[in-house]
Amino acid sequence: MYPASLFFFNGDMYWKLLLPGKEKEPGMPSEKNIPVSPCTHTCINPENSPTTQLILPANQRYLRILLGYVRELCIIAGLSDIDLLHLEVASEEAFVNILEHAYPDCKPGDIYISGTITPTELVFSFRDEGIPFHESPKEFPYIITTDAESQTHGLGFQIIRNTVDEVRFENLGKRGKVLHLVKRLPSQVETEAYQEIYEIIPAPPQHYEIRPMHPEEASQVCRLFWMVYGYTYKNEDFYRPEGLLHLISSGRLISYVAVGEDGEVAGHIGLIRPEPVPMAEIGLLVVSPAHRGRRIMESLEKAISGKAGELGLSGLSYNAVTSHDKSQKGGSQMDFVPCGLDLAACPARVFKALVNQDMPPQRESYLHCFKYLTTPPPVTVHIPSRYHAMITRIYEKLHQSCRMGESGQANSEGDFRIQYDKTLLKGVITVITADERQWPEILRVTNDMVEFAGAEVVDLDLPLAQPATGLLVELAESAGFIFTGIRPCQAFDGDGARMQRLPVTFDLTYIQIYPGFAEFLLEDVASVMATIRK
């Protein structure tokens, strides 16, 4: 009867799709008064309702797969045999209607089917990206007649209206159009996916060797990142052993690991140095949940700091997430000083042990911190006077002498570099030689990144040691950029200032800050943002 089975994985659930081997039974259900309502997104996908998806080519030979998909979801939702038959009939009509009408005189595309189970409904949605369509199922009568017109036009919609409880049609613009078929459930069902929670058993007490990562350990490090972040970590290379090894071989990354007595990698830390400047970033710090609470983080940081000293670096930076304050606390314990914020730096990240269902999704921000490995040199910075108090406090925390210089016009032609990360939807403009005369070009690049590349944040890094930076800060503010702090040793001739433009909606109140000096930085940035956005 069912010669083959397919298994699909959707989120945390495996389900089985049976491919039917017989024709559907003949007969039509009795006439019903079925409402047709305008569609809204909230009525189709309420929160926590499990949804499965199926993509099929618009070809008749894939119909049996669709019917198996529909049947299996009907069984999961607890529908009767007759209701199951009704939905099979309606789904077949929706599928065939797309085949016959959506792609005239052109190569057929795909049909996107989703099935959503709510506590009271089972909803099948059929979306295609074919020719626009203006007619709605409500334009066709409930009663199926035998006159010639209804036999050639609208019969499919009439059948659909007589076999489901509600029909919704929606035009989606460039995403095509979608038809929703709604079947009421005979009784409420539990829609939350069952997820078995396993207690993490602590590893036995043991000695850990802290050392550079061996190439054969790259797979263990990638698995470690998945255990902590799932697939939300910003750098995709850390899910591919070959990507991790490429970063190391190219000199952009130095990887250290904590290895247990059984050879298991229990922790990782990286020293990131993409530019030839006298500093590097400490990052990529993860510790296995089974090995936490054993000061592995401190041991890794001590080892990587020693390596930085061997390289002759002046200092280290550390970017702590702000969706929670755990990593900020760790940075404070390692004597890092908060120097600024990196707002909306990357798409929202998920920390498996720290999921907060009450927090709305928004781009992840970082607290940028720094510590010197050598005696910090005195600096002269050029920035508008309204930021002097903020910058003075930062340099005092770094135990570094700072003098405020006057802003002035550039004496030589400017130079800047641009980067765009399509994965992070982030643009970075790094000014190497400040020149206020180049501002129109910098602004054009910024606008292009936002309007054409879809950037959700654009960073503008300026060299504080150069007088023309003060003028560029003024011009950037007039275009909506916000001053969010400094980047010690990050410019080619000293420290850098970070300006940011946020085209997306962003709420500072969701940033979580570990108590201390960083709280004052957040207040300063909030005040700047409020002023710029007036």
C-alpha cells in the first residue's frame, strides 16, 4: 500500500512521510457554508505553533509526495479519515491550480508548501512565485454547478471551498502569492514540540594542558562552538575545520586549547590579528559545559597573553557580548577596561544555556574592552569638545596620559578603505589618512552600503591622532553617525574613534551591562544617540 517512506527533520522533531501507492477514493464531501477571510500573518503562524515545510517543483509527478505530506500532518493533528480525505482533495486542487495557471508560457518554478498546527487549526499554505493573480476563492460560489462556465473556470476554487473550513488568499508582492487552507481540529492539541532536556554531567576532576591547537583537533573545536552557540556564531569558519585551519595558516589567527587528560578539547581561545597594528583581539573563547567552573578561561587567557607578549604587541582587545553580562564579568576579572560599544555588530546570537524568551530579537552588540601589555604611551587626540569628558575618563581607566588637540584641515590627500560582510550585513569604512574633503565620497559609500547592499550597520573608524578627524566627526554626525567610543592601538598611527550609523531599529534598553565603568559608557552613548536622532 505504501511502498516507500521518507524521513524529514524539522527543528527538534523527526517525522515520517509515507508515499501513497493507490489512487484517492472517489466522491465529494457535502456542501458546507465555508467562510473566506482576508489573510493576516498573525492568524496563520501564532507563536510556538510547529510548522513543517516542503518545496516541490511545479510538476504533476510530485503530487504523490504532497499527498503523503498532507496525510501525515493530518494524522499528527488527530483528524478523522473523512477530514483527511477532504484536505487531500483541497490540497490536490491547490497544487494543480498552480501547475495550470501560475507559470504560463515559461519554465515552471517551485511550489512552497507549509503545514502549521495550532491548538485549534491545521493550516496548509501553498505559495508560488508565478504570474500575479487577482481573483480570490470568495468570488466563486459554494455550490458546484454543471454549467459550462463553472466547468472551465473556477471549479478548483469551488471544490476547495467545499472541502475545508476556511480559505485565505494573499498577494505577497515580489514573493508571489499564497493560498491558505484551514481545517478546524475536533479538539485542542498540544503544539509545543517535545524536547528532552539532558543534564550535563560534569567531567571528572583532571589536569588540563594549555597549548596551541593541533590540526587534528580542529573538528573538536568546531563541535565545541556548536555546543555553546548552536549555528548562531558570527564567523562561519568556526563550524568548518578546514576554515579554522585556513585562518591559522594565513596568520590571521592563533588558536590555543585546553585539553583534558582523555584528549578531549575542553576550551578554546584565539588571538585575532587581521591588520599589522601593535595589538590583537582576544576572542573565540569557549569552554565546554562539562568542564566549567575550573578556571579554564583564566588559564587560556594567561597563555594567549603570554603569546601576545612574545609577539611584541602593545595590548589586547576583548569584545564581550551584551545580550548577557557573563563574558563582561570575565573580561573585568582579566583586567580589561571598557572603551566603547560596538552596536548592532552582528545578527542576534543564541547562547544555549542563556536563552531569554522575554528578550525580543535584535542585533547583538559588544562592549569593546582593552588592556595594555606594556606601559601605555601619552597620546594626543582630535575630537569635538563635547566628547572630551567621555574620552578623558576612558584614558584615566587605561592609566594613560591624554592631551586634547585642536581640529584642523588636512594637509595631504586622504585615504580610506571599505569592507562589507554580507553575512553580518555590516559595512566598515576605515580612514587611514583623515581628509574632510573626502567626506562626500565617504557618505556616498555609506549610502550605497545601506541602500544597495542592505547593510544594517555601517562603522566609520577614524584616526584620533590626526587633526582632520575632528572635522570628519562633525560631518559624520550630520549624516546620522553616532560616536560610540575609542579603539586603542587600532589605527595605523595610534588610537581610533568608532562612529556608527544604524539604519535598523535598535533599542539600547535591551543591552545588559556588568556593573562598573561600562555603565557610564552606555549612558554617554545613549545621550549621544538621543541628541543625534532628534
